Amino acid sequence: MSSINFNDYTNFANYDTGYDFSALLGGTANSSGSLLSDYASLKNGSYGKLMKAYYEQQNAAKASTSGDSPQKLTLMRSGADALKKSADALNDASLWEKKKFKEIDEETGEEIEVEDYDWDNITKKVKSFIDNYNSLVDKMGSSDTKNLLRNAAWMTNITDKAQNLLSKAGITIGKGNKLELDEEAFKEADVITLKSLFTGYGSFADKIAQKAENISKEAANAASKSKGATYTKNGGYSDTLSKLVSSTVDEKIGKKTEEKSSYSSSKTTNKKED
């Protein structure tokens, strides 16, 4: 996408048209000749062309910062929300508390009570986090929205900086900036390493959660500027809803037009009969 220099469009007087529009735009004309020039510009349509060109460039500038469709933005937002949710789940202190379990003693065959971490649940939540992370990376890779791409780059950079610690937990960065989990290596990882990765303020999981939240907000903001986007009750944006509202309005306008036409015809007929 071509970038737009907003500075070129912030002042009409700087726009290169060959005419002096200062008097028309609130400035003071230097002479009567300038006023005559402005009048001529209005008469021959140059001023109108200037205004049209200006707003076309402004619209192009807006498009360059939000080039994704409302549907695509909604998918990216939901993906970011899912990632934040899974990152927050890993950052839940209760997940990293030891639990009491009952198991069978291999030597005696008796049921005994042991205390340990719920590794099945921890592994499940790590897998969910990785799946949501990779899904969002996929979605963001095809984005045309500058702010979303910037936040996605920051997110992958956070991961890149944490790769040494991640590798100690059996997590590596693979093709396309996606995370890969070695379950056997993960089970052998030191719990202190895992806690430093996934718990507490400033941890890897915490930073990813914050970045996912930013991506969600940027997607919502971009959707609010997209043509045809309409708010849903959950704060999202729906192109389908916009079309439905639009068609409903058109239908009502059509009915009113028909009623008015019918009323006019009836009135004309009554006049003729009189």
C-alpha cells in the first residue's frame, strides 16, 4: 500500500493548484486581483476540484491505516482475545499450587495420598496458549492494517527475546514465528523455569497477554473506521448487521414513497372526478 503524507493535506493554501485561495479560506486577500482570481476559480470549477482532490486524498490516508475488512478485523480481534484468555489462565496462581491426589502405590498396591502439581492441567493450558498464539500469528500475517502489523511485530519480538528461557521449557520458535512444544522436554522442565515464564507481572505470559489486548483494541478501533461496520451488543462490529439495518431503512423509505405516491394518485383522481 502506498503511504500518504498527511502534512501535504493539512492546509488548503499549500495545495499546488495555481490559484490563491486565501481569501476564500478565511485569509486576507492581498489585492482586489486576488479576489477576482478566487471568484474566477469558483466560476470555472477549480475550487470544487481542489476540494474533491483534498477529500479523496484524506480518504486514501484513512484507508492506508485500516485496510482490512470488518470481517477480517473481527477474526483478528477474537483471535487476540482468545490468546489473552489463555495467557491469563497460565498466569493464574492457583494453577501452580500443589494439589493432593490419590494414587496406587506400585510396591504395596495400596491407595495413598500424594501432593504434586496438576501436570495434565498445566500441559493442557500451555498447549491452548501455543495454539492461540500460532492462530493469531497466522491471522496477523495477512493484515493490511499498519497498527495491527506493528503490534504483531512487537509480540513476536517479545517471544524472540524469551526464546532461551522458552527452550528450557521445551518450547521453540519454528517456521513462520510459530511456537512448537516438545511435550517430553516440557515434562522434564524445572518448575521454577515454568513459573518464571508464565506467572507474575512482566513474565512472558503477562507480556503476551498485554500485547494481545492491544491487538484486540487496535482491531476494534480499525473496525470502527471501516465502511459498513456497525456495533454489536458485545462491542464488536458487524458488516452483516450494517447491511441488515441498511436494507430495513431502504424498505421503510420505499414503503413511505409508495404510500406518498398512492396518496398523490388518489388525490389527482378525486380532483378529476370533481
